[in-house]
Amino acid sequence: MRATLTASALISALVFSACANLDITDLNNPGLEQLEGSPTASALNTAASGILIGARGGMSGSVGYVSELGILGREVFYLSSDDPRFVTELLIGPLEGGNGAFGGNHWAARYTSIRNTNIVLNAVEKVSGLTTQQKEGIRGFAKTMQALDLLLIINTRDTFGAAIDVNTDPTAEPGPIVPKAQVFARIVTLLDEARTHLQNAGATFSFGLSSGFAGFDTPATFVRFNRALRARVAVYLGDFATANTALQQSFLDVAASLTLGVYHPYSTGAGDVTNGSFDPTGRALRGHPSFVANAQRKADGSPDNRTTKNEKASNVLTVQGLSSDQLVTVYNSASAPIPIIRNEELILLRAETQLGLSNIAAAIADINVIRTRAGGLAPYAGAQTATAVLDEIVYNRRYSLYFEGHRWIDLRRLNRLASLPRDAATHKVFTAFPFPADECLARTPQPSSGCSPVTGQ
Amino acid sequence: MQSYRQVVAGLAVAMLTALGAQAQTRTLTGALRDSASSAPLQVGSVTVRGTALGANVRANGQFTITNVPAGNVTLIARSLGYKRREVDVPAGVTNVTIALERDVLRIDQVVVTGQATSIERRSAPNAVATVDAAELAVVPTVSVEQQLVGKVAGADIQQNSGAPGGGMQVRLRGVTSVNADAQPLYVVDGTIMSDIAIPSNQNVVTQAAGGSNPALTQDAQVNRIADLNPNDIESIEILKGASASAIYGGRASNGVVIITTKRGRSGIPTVTFRQRLGFAQVSNKLGSRRFKTTAEVDAAFGAGTAARINWQPGQFYDNESFLTDGTHPQRETFLTASGGSEATQYFASAQIQDEDGVVINTLARREALRLNLDQRFGSKFITNLSTNVLHTKAGRGLTNNDNTSTSLWLALSFTPSIIDLRQKPDGTFPENPFTASNPVQTATLMKNSEDVYRIISSYKGTLTPLTSSTQSVRITGLGAADFFTQKNGLFFPPELQFEDDDGQVGTSLLSNSNNLNLNFDLNAVHAWTPGSYSATTSAGLQFVRRNLDIARIVSRNLVGGQQNVDAGTTISVLENRQKVNNLGVFAQEEFQTLGDRLLVTFGVRADQSSLNADSKKLYVFPKAAASYRLDNIWRFDDLKLRGAFGASGNEPLYGQRFTPLTANINIGGLPGLVVAGTTGSKDLKPERQVELEGGVDGTLWSGRANIEASIYQKTITDLLLTRELAPSSGFNQEIFNGGEMQTKGVELAVGVVPIQTSTLNWIFRTTYSTNSSKITELPVPAFNTGGFGTALGVFRIEKGQSTTQIVGTDTTSTGEVLVRKIGEANPDFRMSFSNDVSWHRLSARALVEWQKGGGILNLTKLLSDFGQVTKDYADPIPGSTQTVGERRLAGFGKEASTYLEDGSYVKVREISLSYDLPQSLTSGIWGGIRSARFSVSGRNLLRWTDYTGLDPEVSNFGNQAIARNIDVAPYPPSRAFFFSFDITF
């Protein structure tokens, strides 16, 4: 009896003492605390490379940036029989703030990416084991990428503004929403600071860059990408003098391939992401019929070479009264990269810059590079007026940068959204996405604009 | 640590004081008999009232009790399935024969009150539901929960779809959580059995989670309690809420289901053999719009469509039938052998069950072996071994939501009846020009197989170091393991129409999951019966470990169309591991006095878990309960008032306490770390449920009727909530504890025996239950859960509102579109009616379940309206130019209630008719046959509902705390008929 009791007491004590520490760490993921607290050089370099993964997030796929801006800009339809909202939300509206797949994602994915850059920028101040030059390289890279994310954010929110001071405790009151002009000012600051960092960054980066940065993967070459973005921002701001300077410092080259540039790469490799905007059979992604219909003709009467970015499908797809027989072949494989910025856009930015600086002849010269090289068209023979030349720039931007996320932005900044076709009486054209509902709810008081559904015109 | 030592020390003191003095005694012998047949009862026990003395009967019905006090005593005789009886034995008598009456209403059952204690139902302070073998496996099912449908008041048991192999949700007493685990805790012979549902990964093809709801639970997954063989079960006891389940601690707030399997009895070896053969049919189809003219076809699908596909008026192809038609064989073979000596008893069983699903290429199959072995070592020590080896296999087809038009019923929603999708004579399938896939081809050529190999085993040792007339001590140690490996192999060959959509032809998916549950229990019980009262003290500890490892391989672009995952050119892998440690200690006191009329019990359990942010912190869950019995009040023979209070917990899910970085994505082979979007709270702890329960139980008319009425209120605090963070922070959400939810309800169970004669018996039972749940405190703004957005209807958690409210877009009388409540998913009430009638050798049984109310979002209908193929789509509306379908679609985005339907139903769940062959006949065949029975039975044979979808039992997202009742292209329901015979040797 006593023996049994003693035995059972012993067993219970044993069981208990063996298991008193029940703790189990996260078996699946590394924790953020370590990177924030005591970063190592290798962890920081991996996190720096991770910025590219974050920056790529939300770009491709049916609800990606390129796809949804393409739908808003009437470049493509997404005729899904499974999900009607690519029509009901994006073409009829109103655009809802509450919906994560139709607008909220272009806010959240970008700020997640910005958080990545801020984690890296915070950690670079604490890390040991990196040289001053290497740290400058990381700063220049992270700030350039943060500027790119902010640019994409303000692209979708426009006059509603955006938050720029977001390097704060995520559970605390978020940084304020500031007007569009201040957002652009921050983008300019980030790009210019980044340039200085990059100029002091030595010959190589300490971290790896993706294949999308081939040719732009050293501080000296990366800074040309930085300047290319700076040129785009300057053109958006109508600051043509700065744009002109930035373009000269960028990788613009009328003799080089029009596809020279910086990309988000995709691949079918294990753990990598494929380009979800690749739809070879046109299951849902279809070209807007106006793309081929509105194209200019070549000398032989055939359409602009750039219309081959669409192909005729074997069937007509009809959903909710919208029909298209056009396959979109811009991304022709699951590994096709999505451009961030490339030579063809830079040449067109320079044409716009020259027009802005009233150098119409220089503008036309750049336009003709694109017309002949990309479109197979005869040189521009239209009126030499600013309006006519701008029309021609808009035309070329539409066909050269088709399904790369530009048309809706271009027409908005040039006050031409009204020119977009409405394919049914109920269809609308929108100017901006509202803020995600959670962004509004997290703020007291709520922002005065951007928190209600956006009805179109 | 200190507290555990004190528990153990206290226990020791209690037992040492147990050495009482011995008075003058006698030895009592006797026998238990059936009052009707006078046959000896092979199981049962006899105890001496007011003492701890007693004995079990032997195989011949005889019992012997030693050390009985010499004076007048009262014996209490019990036997499973018989009413308890008290018999006075005067001084000097040493032999008694006690006849027991059958207890058809189970008034005198014994029910559990804790980890190691039980009590007679007549004294139980909680409404503990019990379902025993006689009510189980009357009509076969693959999954054990299905056997409980309609048999337990307050249990809401629904299948998620009609797919073979299981996938059912058990909700005990309403909603108990928002985001945490919603399933009860299953304990099988002491083993904490895993009920997790591991998705098949079909999402890779369906992309269901790629759309606006990222939940990875749309794979029509099976919750793994389905592995258990229902035929092996002796009884199921259900603790419905914290007031009863508190002693199970931190995982018990969804209730506890305690399953006891059959065990051997000493005596003549018994062999039973059961063979069932049957067939199943689809019990409901959606139908499809019938096109009348080519103009109608062209108007719907574009000019020239009819000509292009060569369709002629009058042609109608019922593609849904091509997927489901015919009868689908079912069979089950079940063999048991049991018996043993006084010291050793065994029960062994083997089962093969084979069910063909009603959709092409779907099936469920189980092979099960069990050995339960009981060995007694002398009079003080007994060990019980339970082992179960199982293989279950399921082919579940491809159903539920998708975003690629590959799920069978989703593809049908876009396929008009103007095209014949059947296989052509040359073996190929026609291209479906209306959507991405040909569902007949998909169902025929794809594979979706799930193989589970499982071992469930427990070994229990019970030591009874002391039994005297006033006290007894029992110490139980148990070690248990539940291990399974689940393999999901899905194969989509290159020939499938949709397989070139991603440019990578052919997809093969392989997932291997290993799950181990271990638990070690140590319990000690001390019963003290000095005379005027009895006190039972129990204490113990329980250590639980869970270990889950899921590895998945996705292989695309299959060279030569091979299923092997190494045949693909694009391969991705994923591994997810989870490990959980829990430790709990408990102590409980039961005190019975006033001639066993008053029962007072209180107890406490303390748990620590690695799932909590502080894995060293103990969370304490107390309980207290009391019951009082009255005799002969009005028409009641016996009336009991009871009240109970208890607390229990619901753990955070694995990983919720961490703030992870994502490390498993690369960019062109370049590794990178990125934030994952979720940040865990630094003080994450379990949800806490406090339940108050009160009730009245009574028996009337000399035991011919009984009634059990309960009312309860559960208050759940510290809900595991996600706080949506401003997305500009770069994080989406934080997981934290907060808020409060209240669930209230009423349950009623009535049993009546209107006729009880020697040849005719009629037992009628009915249950009624209703509950409602409300969010009483919410520290975050109202948020949506489940569903696909307000345009389609979603569940919304909102302070002051029902937990299960459905909100959606709605239009006011002024034409303004806003989002407001459009319905309620929780039914008004649920009732069941069962009748058992036996006449001579013939017996019949029927079980009907009725659910009133409960809204369902019929999104399958919305989709087929978009596809213009809904059966009634083209029906005219008098006085309108719109058709029925056009009218529905016109409200899309403005009237989400258009697709919200009433889920009321009446279902005839079980029907059976059996005939026991007379002994003279069977012994004529072979003298060794002790009994033989022939039966016909059916499950879900009839149903009545206004719901226009496939079945009102539906959940696209599988088992859900709240967001059930969403219908997106589910597997269709079926009815099944069986012919069976049972022989006992």
C-alpha cells in the first residue's frame, strides 16, 4: 500500500518535472523579433533580398495591380464565370473599400512591402559585420524600393492621399494620411536620398538581387534605375526640367533594346511564384476589343505591330454581356517577368518631357523611335501642335505599355479618363480606389475623403 | 510544482486514514435474472447500500460479496439495460435472487462525472446524453457522428456535403467560439482521439482560396473521427458544455464526447457475424434549364451558338445525371469474437465497409481491426488494453468552391443542357465550350484518393489497494496513443480540358501527413461511505502531446502524363509542422447524502499549454454542481432538480502566438525574408467558457415515461479575436483575447413506453432543442467572417447582435443600397422523433429529424443564374418582361437576400425492419447458431424541404465555428438501402 503510494507519487512527480517546460517555438517560420532586436549580417542581407519578394507581391494574377488597372483602363476584361465581380465591382462599381481583392490589396500589399523596407532600414542601423559602404548600398536599395511602393500606392489612391510615416508600432495609431502632393514629395526625397547612398556604396551590394535586375545589380548601375523612377515621378509631377536631368542619368538608350529595364521575375521553380497573369487559353483574361480596333495602320494597311500583344482566340468568351475573342499574350509564359520600368517607357517619358519643355521636334523624334521600332508604323505625320503630339504620345504609351499598368494612370493624370469606352450603360470609369475599410476604421477621426465607396462617371 | 506535490500528499493521507476497523460480517451470494424471461444476467453488479462493498456478477449470473455487515442491509442491483433495484436483505440471509426489469428508457444508466468517476443518471447533476450500442449502427454509416444525428438533444450534427467518407460537424449546445476550434474533444477508451481535418490540397487545382476568401478549408476535407468503426462502440456519452466538461480543462469548451468500445465478458465465447448489402442513389439533383428554341440558345450564349454546336430544339442533355445516375453498391462485413475467463476477457472485431459514392469515381472504404483485452491480476489489479488498427480510403471527387471552373457542380453551373458531355465512342470527351472544364471528363479521369492508416491504442491499469465496508481506493494509470498517417494523392491527367489553362499540362499532388496524439493520465479515487453520506474524492493529472507534420508536393507539367510527382517539370513543396504540449491537474469532490437524495460536487482543473503565450502559466477551471431527488411528487415516481456551474477553455491555435517572417518564398532562387502579415499578442491565452445549467428530470407512471429538461447559459470570454490593423502598418491583423459571447438554450428529451406487453413493445422518444447566441462585448469594430463579401452575404460579428447573423447588401424603400442583416443561420429549433416497435420476433424502428429555420446562402444558384442554366431561369414572371432568373440577377449587388434561403427540413434519418429467426429454425440449419436476424434498413430515405439547393446540410468551408450554411457546388446528397443478416454463434 505504502509502496504503491510512493510509486504513484514518484511517477506523478516525474511526469510533471519532465514536462514543466512545455514551451515550443515556431517550427515553421523564423521570428521577427530576432531581426528587429539583434540582426546578423546574413539575416539582414536575406531580408534585403526579401524586399524584392515583397515588391513583387500583388503585381500579377487576376486581382493583381497590372490586371485590375488594366480592367479599369479598358485594356483587358477578366471574364470569369466563377467570380462576377471583375465586372460588377471594377466596371460597374462603386469601388468598395471593404473588399480586399478589388482595391484593398493594392494598398495592403504595398504597405507590407514598405514594412519590409523599414525593417531593413531599421536593422541596418543595428547590424554588425557590414562595412559602411555595404550599409549605404542597403539604404540606397531599400529607399528606392520604398519609393516605388509609395508611387504605386498613390497611383491607386490619387487625390485621396496616403500614409507615409508608417515605420511605427503596428498595433499603435497609424501614421496620418497626407495629401497627394506630400506623398510625391516623400517619393522624391526617398529617391534622391537613395541616390546619394548609392553613390557612396562602393562597387558591389552585400545582398543578392533577382534576375529582374540583371545589368542593374551594382550600386553604379542600380542608380540608373533609381533615376529612371525619378524621371517617371517628375513627369507625373510636370517637373520636366528635373525629368530631363533624371532621364540623362537613367538607362535611356534609343539604340538599345526597348525591353532593356528592370523587372519583377517569376518562375516555376520550387518556392518561387509564377506569373498569374499568364492565361494561354484565355480562360478569363481577354483583351478589350478596342485595343485592336483603335490601332493605327502600317503603310501596308495592316495594324500596328504592337497589336500582336493580343491574339485571336478560338472562341468568343461572353460573360455578363461582355464579349471578347482576344487573348492577351503580353505575359506569354508562367515565368514571364513584369516590367517595373524599361527603355521603351523612358523614351516616351523623354518625348513627353521634350513636349513639356516645348521642344516639339525633339518630342516627335522620340515618338518616331517608338513608332518605327515598336509599331512598324511610318514616322509621325500629324499636326505639330502640342495637343496633337500629346495625343500621339498617349497613343504610343497605350500600345507600347499595354497591360503593364499604365493606361488608367496616364489618362487620369492627363485628364482624359472620359475618353475610355463604357461597354454597357451601367459601366463607369473610376478615378481612384478608396482606402481599405480597415484603414479608415483604425483612425480617429476617419480621413475626410477616401473612406466611402467611389462611384464612377 | 508545489501544488502537484500537495495533491499527491493529500491523496496519500486520504488513503492512509482509510484503514478502518473490521466488524462482524457474513458472505452474501445470489443471482441476477431478467424479470420477464428469468434468464440469468451475464453482466451487472450488486452493491451494499451505504458501503463501498459490492461485486460484479459472473457469466452465470451469480455474485458473491464478502465482508457484508451481519445486520439488515439493502442491496442495490444494477445491470446494463435494466432498471436498478434495491432489495432489503434481513440479517441472517446469505442468498438472494434479484429479478431486474428492462430499462428501455435508460433511466438507471450510469454516466460520467469526471475523469475517473461516474454516477447513476438518477443522481447526475448534468444532462449527460448517452447513446448505446442498441441505437448505434442500426443503419450503417461510415462516420460515427452520423450515428448520433437526432439522438442527442442539444447536439447539432450536420454533414458538410454528401461526399462519401465523412466530413461532419458536431456542435454541442450552439456556438462556442468565433475563431478557435469548433469541434468537441473526443475521448475513446481514454485516448484523446484526434479529430483534425487535413485538406487534400485540391485547392491547387480549384484555386478556391485564391479568390476573395483565402480559407484553406474548401477542400471537402474529412474530420478524422470518421475513421472509427461505429460497430465497435458500446456507448457514447456526451458532455455538452463547461458545466459538465470542466474537468477536461483547456480543450473542453466545445464539449466532450466519451466513447467506450465493446469489451469481452467471461463465459461462453460468442461469435457474431453481420453481412450487409445495399445500394445508394443520389437523392436530389439541381436540374437544368430546358432550352426550347435556337433563338433562346443564341440569345443566352451568343449568336450562332446553336448552329455551332449543332443543337436542335428538343435536345436536352442532363449532364448532372451523367455524373450521378445509377445505383451504387454498399457493403459491410463485420465479425466479432468475444469471451474469456474470470481473469481474462477479450473482444476482437474485424470490419470491411465499402461504399460507392453516387458521383462517378467516388468511394469510401474502411478496414478495421480491434482487440480489447482485459486481464485481472488477483483481486486488486486489472489492466485493460484497447487496440484499434484502421485503414480508411476515400475518393471524394472534386466539389465545393473553385476559381477555375473545375469543381464538378461549379462547371455544371455554367454548362447548359444543350451539349452532351458524355464520353464519345472513340474514348475522348467533348470539349465544353461554355466553361473551362467538362465535368464528366473531370470526374471520370481524375483521381482524388485519401488513404489513412491509423493505430489507436490505450493501456490502462487499475489498482484497488483497499476495499472495506466504508471505503475504497482506486488508482488508475493510463497511457494512450493515437497515430495516423494520411496520404492524399490527387491526379489531373493532361487529357483534362482545363489542364492547359496554366500552360502546364497535367497536375499531380501528393500530401503526406503524420499525426500523433499521446496522453498519459494518472487518477486516484477515494470513496468514503461511513453510513449517512458518501464522499468520493478524486484527483489526477493528464499530460497531452500532439504532433502534426504535413508535407505537400505539387507537381505540374507531367512528362508522359505520369502520376508520380517526380514526373513534373514544375515542382513545389511545402511543409507545416505543429507540436503542442499540455499538462493538466485536477481534483474533485462528490458528496452524496440524505439517502442518496442530495448530491453536491465541486472540482477544479488547472492547465498549462504551449499554445498559450506563457506556457508556464496555469489557467484554472473550477466547477460545482448539485442535484436533489424527490419521490412520488404528483405523477412522478422520481423527480430531480439539478444545477451546475463550470468553466472550461478553448486553446489558441498553433502558431497564433508568434509573429512570423515568411521564409519559404524565393525570387528566382534568391532567398528572402518578408513579413507575413500577422502579429501575435504577447499575452495570448485560452478562451474561457463559463456555463450555468439547470434542469428537472423525472420518471412517471412507474417508469413508463421519463422527461429531462435543461436550460443553460454559456458565457464565453477572452475570445480569440483578430484585430484588423491599419494595412498601412504592413500587417493585416493581430490575434488577441477579448470580447464576450453568450449562448443560451433549452433542451427537452422525453421518452414514453405507451405499450409494454410480453409480445408488443412500443417506445417513443422525442427531443427538442433551441439555442441562440449573441455577441455581448466586442472590443473591435464589427467584422465579417466566412463567406465571400457582402454582395453575396457574409456572417458578421457585431456587438449586440446574434453571433450567427448573416448580413448582405440590401436596398431600402428609397432605393439606397446598404449592408444590413438579411438573415440568421442558426435554426429556430431542432426536433427528433423516434419510434421502436417490436411485436413477437419483428421489430421496426424509425427516426425522423426536423430542423426549423436556419438561413443558407445558396451561391450555387447564383452561379448557375450567371451561367443562365438554373432550372427555373427562363420561367416567365406574369406581368414582367424579365424571367425568374433575370429578376434574381437584376438584384445582384443590391439584394443579397435573393440567394438566402430557408434551410428548414424534415428528414427520415433511419428506418429499419428486422426479424429474429426462431431458434427452432436456426438450430435446424446448424445447432451452433444461437440467434439470427434478418433486416432491411435505410438512411435518409425521405426528406421534405423548400430549400432549392442540393441539400440544406451544407458547408463549403467544412467545420466552422460560425460560417456554415454556405452552399457552393457541394457533393450531392444520397439515400441508401441495406439488406442485412446477423448471426450469433
